[in-house]
Amino acid sequence: MLLHELTASKVRERITKREVTAQEVVEELLEWINLKEPLIKTYLCLDEDGALSKAKEIDEKLSNGNKVGLLAGVPIAIKDNMCTAGVKTTCASKILENFIPPYDAFVVKRIKDEDAIIIGKTNLDEFAMGSSTENSAFQITRNPWDIDCIPGGSSGGSAAAVSADMAFMALGSDTGGSVRQPASFCGDVGLKPTYGRVSRYGLIAFASSLDQIGPITKDVLDTALLLQVISGHDNFDSTCAALDVPNYISDIDRLDDVLKIGVPREFFGEGLNTEIKSALMDALKIYEANGAKLVDLSLPHCEYAVATYYIIATAEASSNLARYDGVRYGHRSRLSSDSNIVDMYSQTRAEGFGNEVKRRILLGNYALSTGYYEAYYLKASKVRNLIKNDFEDAFKKVDCIICPTCPTPAFKIGERVTEPLEMYLSDIYTIPANLAGIPGISIPCGFTSAGLPIGMQILGKYFDERKLLKMAKLFENETDFHLKRPKLNQQV
Ligand code: GLN
């Protein structure tokens, strides 16, 4: 196996056993990236010098016999909406095209403290608004399994980088499915933690009551490892829970109790691709064969989840994005230099934001405006509570819920760009977890006849990530879907 093909845990093991140096790993990876990047376009920026100098630092620590961190020498890709001190952070938006943050996001600091190597910043839909990464202001990322298809979004760059072996692991953010959906389209493991499990300090805000950062990796063990590193309390994010972080890695292969798995009717009905449905049915049989009991469930209000999400997320986005005014951050319109300040604001925003971001700002401002607030925002908040209650009721009966991650496999580039509603529907199964705040993981569970990966989603109780990881690991131990790689990974 070539170095870049290893999982993060394996490459760390080889580095710490001194079978290979961190520098060799980075050099080999960069060579591979340079070969494949022109085709896939996952990165908005590569930090070659930074990565090499960090690698040398770790090799030195090891040769001096010093202790090294949980991610020693592992090259990691970061979605470009998380701040990296001294390295451009653009959110794939023209408005932040030249923004260099003076500080690291909490998660970035944590992974650096554990001796990881940040290899680059990955492409996304502008401000994480989208499901295909086609809303990036800079480039279109392709799906390594079929380069005519999108990799999913909005963390499409991170998901494609992991599946093309162009990063050992990656961070994404998930507001309505942006970690799980691209992970499922690219054959990766992706986890959205419970709201409050991971600090969002330094994550450029999209919708603050929904945003969470999560790992995208090649297998479940690596997701456990990265979650371990990024979880925990942070005084700089008041929504971050002051709860102890359990050990996600120990006992990951042990599931003691007979589990009850909820199978929600509403997620297996109309609109679900038949190949995905049958892959899920086969997966459920594997759990049954391992002693799990399947329980038929109803989550009646999830039918309103997409509509609810597009009120709440756009309302919060319109407020969060008000800060981009040409004064404090990023782009300022040149056309406006001798006109008044209001012209400067509007010209700057007209030039800096792309169409989808503008659409969301308009929708959000409308939903919050006088006279409409009660009819839209308030109503959506009430429906959100009903969705939360659906899950709370369900978790009185079952330990976790299994459903598809997405209703279809990856679609073709360009296919949905003119159909925003169709694009929004690709998140129909992922959005409910964000609205309820519960954790969810997507793992590979099969392939379509066209060879595209299929993702299975496991949803759990608040802060029960440990169980999700164990459930996911059990499935991985019984199957080999996670070991399959895109054909493109073999072509040199
Ligand atoms: N696709 C959804 C949206 O466009 C979710 C995005 C996300 O999770 N960041 O809002």
C-alpha cells in the first residue's frame, strides 16, 4: 500500500514507530495531490511549506524521544470556513477572497496541539450554502467515483479529498447535512456531533442554532479519533456544552446490549431511490443477524423539516452575514469610493456575494420582517420543537435510528443548479438531525449499479456519539464497502 492510501490511524502508527518519517508522508502526499488535484479540484489553498515544516518538527520530537499527540504526523484537510491563523480562509466567497485570519478556530488549535499537519483548505459551497459544492465562487469539485458527478456539499472538497486519498482525514461543517451528505456521495464516513459537542469558535457562522463541525474520514476508527480531539468545552463558544468527553476509541468494537433500532417509515417512502432502499434493507439484516431488534417508527413531523430549515437557516444567515459590509472584513467595492456609505455597503455586497447567498439573505430578511415574523420564523420554530419531540418520543422506544443519508446517489454536475428546490430536497434525511440537535453518522453501505457509493445514516440520542460509533464499527467489521476506492485512485 502506498503511504497516501493508509488511514489516519495507520499512518500515525507508522510514523510513531519510526517506520516512516512525517516528512516522507507529507512529500508523498503532496506528489499525489499534485497529480490528481487538476482533475478533482478539492483544495482552495495548499499549505505546502507549513505542512513540511510542521512535519520536520514532529520528526524532531520523535527522534528526541519526546511525547507526541494523538494525530502525530497526520496530514488533515480543513474546510475553508474554519479560521487558520496566517492561512487564507475564504468561505469560497469573493467577499472573503483575501481574508487571512489572525487566529485559529478552536478545532484547528486542537488538532495542531495533537501534532496533526494541516495540508490545505478545501472547497465548499459559498458560506456552506448548498448541496453540491457548485456554489463555490472559485471552482467546481468533482466526485472521485465519477468525475461527471458532484461530490455533494457543502463540504464537497473535504469529502472528495478523503475519498481520492488526497487527505488522510478532513473537517467539515454540517448545518443541514453538509458533512453526512458529501461523505455518503464520496464513500466516506462523516459524523455530525450533537449540537454543543464541538466548539464553533472560529467557524464562520452560517446558521448558529444548527452549525456543527464534524470529521470526514476513511473509516469509523478515524472518525472516533478526530472526534476525540475536537470535542469538549470551550469558553469562547457559549453554546458548547460543559460535559466530559467520553473515550470514543476504547471498546469501539464492543456492543454489549441487544439494541433496538428504529426504522422510520417516512424515510423509506416516496422519492427514495430503489437501489439505496435495497442497500439499506440489506444493512438492516446485518444488524438483525447480530442480535439487534428492528422497530417500525413514525417521525410524523419530519415531513416539514426542509420547509422549517429553510426559514430558520436563512433567517439566521441573513443576520450572520450582515457583518460583511466592506468596512470590517474582506472585499470593498471600488466603484463606491466617492459615493455615500449606503451605496458602498450595497455595492460591496452585490459584488461580493454569489446568487445562492443572495437568495438566502433575501429569504431570511423576508421571514424576519415585521408582519411576517409570526407567520414564518415563529411558526418554523414551533414546528422545529415538534420535530425535536418526535425524536425524543422515538428514543424512549429505541437506542438509535437507521435511515438512508440521502434519497439519491451523487447527481451530475449542472443537473440541479437551476432548480433550487430540487437541490434543497437532497437534504431531506439529514436536516431533521440538525433541527433536533441530535448526532448522526453516515457510513458507506453499498454501491449503485453505476458504481456510486450509498450512505447509511445512524442517528442517536443527545451526546450518544459513542453508541453511534460502535454501531457504525460493527457494520464496518461485517462488510468491506469502506475498503473500496475509486478507480481513479489507482491511475498514476
Ligand atoms: N445543503 C444545505 C443548505 O444548503 C445544508 C448546508 C450545510 O449543512 N452547510 O443549507
